[in-house]
Amino acid sequence: MKAKNRKRRQRVIMNTVFLIMILFIVLLLGILGIMRIRRDKNLDLTMAYQEQESLDNAGEFQRAQPFAAELCVTAENVGLEGVSMVNDEKSCLLDIDNSEVMFAQGIHEKAYPASITKIITAILAIKYGDMDDVVTISQNAVTLEEGSQLCGFQPGDMVTMDELFHGLLVYSGNDAAMAIAEHLGGSVEHFVEMMNEEARALGATNTHFVNPTGLHDDDHYTTAYDIYLMLNEALNYDYFVDVMQLSVYNLTLTRGSEEVQLHLDSTDHYLTGEESAPPGVTVLGGKTGTTSKAGSCLAILSQNEYGAPYVSIVLNAGTKAQLYEDMNQLLGKINS
């Protein structure tokens, strides 16, 4: 009797061990399956924007390395019902919360960015600058081509980095950009190297800068998508977001023994009220740019009526009127 009970207990123990082993194997296979699915899902998301080895001097631009899944990515044009852009324009509408490209036209094609360049200048100012530093304006900073957008600095003026940053972003002052570059880089040339390094670090591999201002140079170019990557980085900094929303700023500097104020209006017509966004759309701000070769350009962050964020970019518009008309085409879709 005792022998039978002992055998019965042994069978129960063996069955229990066997069941535990089966459950362990099933659990292990389940974990491996989940890991495989998640890995495949991540690959599907991040590889949407593939790398190519072609270079500009070979007639094509290289594509960036695969990006993080939270970015909006596409290698192709994306149409959107009711949106029709001029063929030469490069433009996009991006749903940030859903990482969705709602519209894209020529976003990987070469374009001249004009003063949208100053987004990367602003990023470097925040990352490497001390906004309490006092900068003395050089002759070089104000000796720029005729027609340049200037805050109105004079050689010898003393101004803080904070004030220069406002002049850079609100008024798009080229003299402010040059002063920031000289102060942070030690020279404009070294600062431009920093700009290109930062662009590469952000994955903006179709971009090449030759100055901190955006004044035209045939070798100073980018793409609409690379501008998105730069703006996306800039929006991580509260300081950038706060300043980009200002419609007007009174910049204070020291000139000799006097304190001087320069009144600066935003170059963004949405912020100044010269242009109106579609109903239910709030334009928070961004960066403008205009040269004869670049045309009229604008990259902005907006919110729909529910507060959801969208980035929209239009480059190479023929006129400012065309720029805002086309931008409103895009903004009109964020509440659809």
C-alpha cells in the first residue's frame, strides 16, 4: 500500500514538473514572439526613409540614415485632396502627434532656405551660448550685402546674447546672426562648421551651410524635410518656442554711454496680423525666409482647434501673397 502511494506521489510530481516545463517553454516562445513582432514593427517605422549612397555632385542627394519611429517620414510625394501647390514649391504638412505625413511635394529636393537657416543658428545659440554674455558688435557683423535684413546695430554696440537671440528669431536680423556666430564660434567660418556638424547630427544630410544668415550662396542649400528635422529639434527648447511666438520686441543695447532701444516687428505675417490663418487654426510661430533665389519661405508650428500640433513648410513661393495662400491651403486641412 505504501509502495502504491509512493508511486502515485512520484507520478504527480513528474506530471507537475512536466507541466511546469511545458508552461515555461510556452512562455519563452511567447516572449520571443513578442520581441520579434516589436522588432519588425520598429523596422517598418524607421526604415520608411531609406539611406541612398548618391551624392549631390553625382546628380542626386543622399538620403539620411533611418530615423526614430516618432518622426514623420516619407521618401515619396504624398497628395492631399484639395491641396494644389505650384510645381516649383517644396512643401509639406506633418501631423506631429500621429507621426503622419499628410502632404508632401518635393521635400527631398534641393532648395535655398534663405533666413530659415537661422533655425540652426538659434539651436547652436541655445546649446552653446550663455544668454547673459555681453557681445560687442564688430564691423564685420554689420558689413553685409545691400538689402540685408538688419536690426540696426552699429560697430561697438554692446548687447547681450539674449537680445541678439530675439533679434535673430523675431526680426530675422542678419547682423544678429553674424554677432552670434562670431561670439560662439570665434569666427564665422568655425561657426559654419558647427552648423554643418549639427545638421548632420540631426540627420539633415541633404543640407550644406556656408553662412549663419541664409544670404544666398549656390552652395548654401537644404530640403524641406531637413528643415522639418531642424525645426523639430528647435521645438525641444522652451526658450526657442517662447521667442518664436513674439509678434514684436523692443531690443535694448548699450551704445557708448547711452541705452538704445530698437523696435523689431516679427517677419511672420500670421503673428503680426497681416495674414489670417483658417478658422480654428492657431499659428504659434516658426521661421520665415526670403531672397530672390529662394523666393518666399515659411516653416511654422500650428495647432488645430483641439490643440494638436502640426508642422507645415512652404519653400520657393513666387511672392509673399502666394506663400500665405499656399500655407493656408495646408493649414485648412488640420481640422478636417
